[in-house]
Amino acid sequence: MKWQSYITSDEKILAGKPVIKGTRVSVELFMELLSKGWSIEDIRKSYPHLNDEQVLAVFAYLKDCMQTELYFPKRETL
């Protein structure tokens, strides 16, 4: 999947956060909802204009971000 066809960033929309093209649904919002226990089905019900390709593009985008950046888990301090 070529996520670039579905995810964009424009300084005029949500201060440049990556969003699903043609929407104001940010990748950040999508992940926040998932982290709060929402299912993909819940998100699709709340945002019925999203199609399967757009949803898959969010994950493809995040996969590429993880592969191209070096991430280290935050260490807890006592």
C-alpha cells in the first residue's frame, strides 16, 4: 500500500499534523482512539466517511515511520 496517496500534512490543517487526505482526522487522533480501547469498527462508526484504504494507510504510514526512525522505549525512573 502506498500510504502517500491517503495521508498528507499541510500547515493550514491541524498545524501540519499528518491527516487522512480530505479530512481533519489526524493519525494522532486515530491512534489515540485505539489506545483508549476503541475498535476499528468504533472509529468507522464515528467517522463513516473513512474507507478501508484510508484506515490501512494509517497503519502503513506508522509502519514506515517506525522503520525510518530510531525509537527507544522511555525508561522509567525510580
